[in-house]
Amino acid sequence: MADNLEAFRTEVRAWLEANCPPEMRQPMTSEADVCWGGKRFTFQSDAQQQWMQRMGARGWTVPTWPREYGGGGLSHAQAAVLREEMAALKCRMPLQSFGIWMLGPAMLQYGSEEQKRHYLPQIARGEIRWCQGYSEPNAGSDLASLATRAEIDGDFFVVNGQKIWTSYADEADWIFCLVRTDGAKKHTGISFLLIDMTAPGVSTKPIKLISGKSPFCETFFDGVRVPRHQLMGELNAGWTIAKYLLTHEREMISAIGERATPKPVGRVAAERLGRDEAGRLNDPVLRAEIARFEVDEAAFRAWLRMFGAQARAREAHPAVSSALKYYGAELNKRRWELMMAVGGADALEWEGERSQDGSAARTWLRSKANSIEGGTSEVQLNVVAKRILGLPGA
């Protein structure tokens, strides 16, 4: 087994060296460097498009998905080798996608064979971009109280209602959406629909955040006709799929706890504030705060690795995703508080080329939403208390 993995590693390294463009081995400097794919996406360069297409053709955008669904068919050990070799060459992620992170795993579990063969290869190749239609103006933490309705009319569902906080809805091609198909029941009256964002009656409106920018939108459905074959899973069984998908969403959001900046906070601080004669950061109070943060960051990274190993062995508690989401969100908020402290007055710059259009300040403000999106920190703590610690409810 070890010999086979080493042979695979050699093959992977050679392929990456030959196929990853040099531009795709440079650190990302802005949101524009993230490749989302989809019909509406504008590539920043030929290299960005080539990298996505080459990795997609090989199935390595979703390395552990089955080959028949556009994946690489790799074992988890082989996928780990691929990640290690990409990191060694500093290769960027070729494609980021809600389809990969959330819908894909749910479709593999609950989708029909026709749905899997139709949608999953498009997701893997970056040809289709998805958004998530869950929250509503009066159904946030109590998601099961959602009111968007889908009524059966022959071979179609007719959908009416509104979703809110729909990330990138104005740029997505399709939406996976929770709708009410039985008004007499709460959790067992919800279905899971796949809806074309270009269908007549679908519209979006961006929601501006305190950062001055936003990926969030309101999404409206006005008599939208959705073919019945775009129902995923059984009628009125959408809540089961929704819960399964949410575990993947929370794991996705928890990953923000890992360092996503090109340099560690401590190194940025040393470059900006200077060192004392002993080589330490000049500000002792800030030095202690950064040290505490970087220890917690390293511990969180180790926890994520352990959870991944437990999940692959089917030994992970399903509610751990809530604990990961909570801690990752709070850790990222701390990271950007420190980055602002390190940057001083310069970090407050809101516009201009020097600050990359106020990247630090806008990211700091945007991080405040981390403890709300994907389930608030309070909800995650309730889940941990009830399902992991076994504490009694109120």
C-alpha cells in the first residue's frame, strides 16, 4: 500500500508540474482570484480557466467522487496525497463551489441516478454554479417554519415565496431550495427542489452589508414552474436532506478558522511593527494576544485533521460539525480583529489601490457575519449542549 501511494505521489507531482500554470502557483490577493465556475463566471485570466478545466477533466476538483459522476475515483489516502502535492507546489484550488461543498454530497446520498449523472459532472467541471435557498425573512434559526410553497400542477411544481441571505444568487445558474409541499405539517411537509435561476418568475436583489459589499441576495419566486423530475428525494422528505446538507455547510464554514491569509498574523505584525533586540514583536500585549491566537489556530487545524480521519472511518459524531462551525467562525473573527490591530490606521483605508480597495477593513467587517451564516453561534452551542454533552433542555 505504501509503495502504491508513493508511486501515485510521483505521478501526481509530475502531472501537477506539467499542468498547473505558474500564475496559479501564486498566492491569491483578492476575491477575484477565486474561481467559482458556472455560466456567468468571468475568468480573470486564461491560466485560471485552463487550471479549472484541466483539473475538472481529470476529476480532481472532486477527487473522491466516483468517476461515473465526474470525480477522480480516488481513495481518501490518494486524495490526501493530491492535497499534499498541491500544497507543496503552492497550487491554488482550481474551483470553489457550493455544488462541491454542499449539494454534491447530498445528491450522492439522496439523488436519483438520472440526477447524479446529469448534474454532478457539470459541478465537477465547473460548468454550473449553485446557490442555496434555505433561510427566509421569518424562517432563520427556525428554518422548518419556512413558507415558500410549491403546489403540484400536473408535471410541474408551481413555486411562490421568498428566500433571504442567498449567497451569490445573482451569479448562480441554479438553486437548491427547500419548499413547503404540505401546509399541515412542519418538518415533514418540506421538499427539496432544484430550480433553474433563469426560469420565468425567479428574481434576485442584492443585500448590502456594512462592508460595503455583499455576496448575499434576496431571491423571489413568482409562479415559477419547476418540472417534477427536479424534486430530489421523496416528496415531503426534504428535511432529512436539509439536515444532511447542513452538516456539510457547517464543515465548509468551519474551514474559515484555518489561516486563509498569505502570511500568519505574527509575521504580518513583525513586518509592520518591528522587533525588539531579542527578535520579539515590539508590542508585548499584542505579542501575547497573537501567540494565544496562533496556538488556538494550530489546535483547530489539528482538530480538523482528526475530524476528517474520524469521518472517513465513520466514527465522527454528526453534531461535531456544529462545534467546528462555532469555533472556526469565532477564530476567524479573532484573526481579523488582530489584523486590524496590527494594521493600525492604515488598515482603516476604505478605497484605493494601496489597500486593494480597503480589503482588510472590508474583510474584518464581513467576518462579523461568520457567527450568523450557516446557523448562529448560539444555535451551534445549543446543538453541542444537547447532542454532544447531553445537557437537558430548557
